[in-house]
Amino acid sequence: MNTELEAMGITEAVMNKAMAAMTADLKPLADRHGVSVMGLLDGWHDDISGAYFFGYTSAALAGKDGQELSQHAAVAVLYAFGQSTNPAVRAHARELRGELASKAYHLINDQARAAGSNPTFRALACSECHTAEYRDDLPADPNWDAPQARWRCKGCGHPFDVRDLELEVGEDWAIRDHVLGLIDQPEQEEEG
Ligand SMILES: [Zn+2]
């Protein structure tokens, strides 16, 4: 074990907990791609797999467990993606954001409520019919595996193209009850 890591509190037990949670969370995605979790990670850019390792390790280091560990890791991974200036990472991360945003939303929502503010969830309206919402639980189409076909309009069936989504500063994706939308991220409170 690396003594430098141990000095930061990243013991073998912390690493094992982080890796177990990450492996469990990534298993469905790996299955969809027909590879192992390690195969999935190996196929990603180092900045992407690195964001995952960092996110899960930091959540385990903070003493989180179970669902809470996954939620904290998701927030950290989303943040790392958001900070990346690497176009390849930003493009690839769009597929992963949907998986992460669902976990992260509940945590951000709960924390904001506890802090006395109420983040607003706004469902995205379809860019074709301008009335209905995008959902991820509609019958699959032949392009289902393509990230841009993950969500479809409940009204007209138009597939949502994630490349069309431009986020403003302070906005983030959220998924609530299978509906794709946006939330305003609560401003960070100053400690003390
Ligand atoms: Zn529509």
C-alpha cells in the first residue's frame, strides 16, 4: 500500500469500499456495453476513469456508505466532468451524466431542503412539439443504445439529442420520476 495515500487516510479498507461501490454502480452500464467493469474503465479516457476513482474514493474517505456513498461520488464525478476542458471527455461524459445526475439529484435536493432552499425542477419541453416532456421509460427504439436516444418525447416520440442541451452556469441536469429536466444548483454555503 502506498504510504503517501495512507497518510491521507486512504487505507486499503477505504479503497476496497470505494471500489466495491463503484463496481456495483457501473455494472449495469458495463452490461449494456457487453464488457466487464474493468473493461469499461480501461476503454475510457484517463480523465473519465480518474474522475470515477476520485469521486468514489473521496466519498468513502468521508465515511459515506451505501446509497449515500454513491450519491456523493456522483456529485464529485459530475463536478470533475464539468471542470474538464478536454473535448473528448466532455463528449463522452454526456452519456455518463444521465446515470450520475439521477443519483446526484436526490442528494442535491435533500441538502438544499435541509439548508432551507428548495431547488426547482423544470422538465425540459420537447424541441419538436414544444409541449410534452422527455422520458427515459418509453419503449426502446432501434437507436436505444445511442446516448441521444435515451430519452424520447412522450407526446411525439422525438428522441432527445443531448448535444442540443446547453447548460447555463449553475444549472445541472436532473432526472425525476423518469422525466428529464434541469435544476438550479444551490449556492455553496460558506463554512463557519
Ligand atoms: Zn414532442
